[in-house]
Amino acid sequence: MVKLYEYTSQPRFWVAHDEDGYWLVPARNGGWEDRSPFVGHVTSLRELADLDGIELGIPDGASTPDVAPG
């Protein structure tokens, strides 16, 4: 399961956490393809309340939390 967080230190980026670790993901359609390893502080993360209608493009094999689409 992929958990998504808002990265408050860098707006318009989200942090995804999956079985492979933490990823910095641009908060835009298809942003999953441009993800990079996250090396920030977890104190700057806030669990994402909704996706604002953004489709990150996370592969079908990964499941996201029950976050209502924007």
C-alpha cells in the first residue's frame, strides 16, 4: 500500500511511502514517473487529506489509501 503525505517544506510535492521506501513525487498528473528518493525530515510530513483531482500515475499493483479524489 502506498501512503501519501504533503511535504510542507516543499509545496506542490508529495511524499509517497511504499515497501521500497519514501519518494518525493511532484504533485501533478503523472508525477509518479518523476519521483526521486526522499531524504527530508518526516516532521515536515502531513498525511494527505485529498488528491485535489490529481492522478499521480501510481502503477495498478500499488494501492493508495482511502483518500477521496478532489
